[in-house]
Amino acid sequence: MVTKTELDSPTPRVTLSSCLDVSQWQPVIADTRKPVKLPTNRLTKYQVLTTLEKWPQGWRVVRDEPQGKKC
């Protein structure tokens, strides 16, 4: 969802809010490839704010910030 726009600035910019779902991800220890035990109360779906700017080559992501908030 678009949460902010600055289309009239010298470098047009938009901010998006999205939900990242990591519930199916299985982290592993790099050396052993064994699964990591995760806390049961960890966030598995959380909000991410992404800022994009329009450059001559097209839109570019300039910031991608997890918010630590449930979505």
C-alpha cells in the first residue's frame, strides 16, 4: 500500500507499506546446515516500509526498513 508520495520533488519518491511473511522460512546454521531453534513468540509476519526514488533508469529502492510491528 502506498503510504506517502513526493512526486513533485526533484527526485520523485514514494513510500510503501507491506507485510513480509517469514513463517515458512527455516534458518540453518551455516557450517552444519542444522535448523536453528527459534523462539515461539517471534514475529513471523511484520510490517516493512520501503522508499523508492525515480531515477532516469527507473524506480530504485533506496530504503527497506522492517518495523518490528505485527501485520
